[in-house]
Amino acid sequence: MSSDLEPNEPVMPEPPDPASVPAVTPERVLAGLALLVPIVAMLWMSSYDKTDPEAGGVPFFYWYQLLWVPVSAVFTVAAYLLITRDEKARKAVRTTGGAR
């Protein structure tokens, strides 16, 4: 039996086809939407350009914007976790050459 490989020569797997790892994945789309929500909420000023209802004497215009500070942080963390999950999946596909 003749073989092209030496007995102790390591077998290198073929690198995965770049087309097998899509550029746009559901995780990336959701991460983009999670980052877009706070931006749209703050730019859509007519939705909060009013004084009523007040919270503790603070007009709606101010407390609504301040409420978006922690809400934006939650959306940003969600986007980070989605991108991290997607990157781990991409790395697994690159190292194993398998499908997602």
C-alpha cells in the first residue's frame, strides 16, 4: 500500500470556506437593533416633548431622558453579549470547520 503521507505526518484540516460563515447573522442583526433602539428613542423628540406626567415634581421631558440612561446600558450589554456569542460561534466554525 502506498500513501502520499508519511506515517507521523500530521493531517491538516482544510480551512473552512469563507462563504460558510455568513457575514450577517441573527445575533448581529439583534445587536444592531439593540443599539439602535435607544438612539431612535432619544431622537424621536416629539414622543417626550411634554411636561406631564411629572415624577416627584420633575417634568416628563427630563425624567424620561434620565430613565434612558440605565435602559441604554441594558441594551448595550445585550448587544455586547450577542456579539460575543456570535464571535464564539465564528471561532468554533473556523477551528473545527463545521457548521454552526
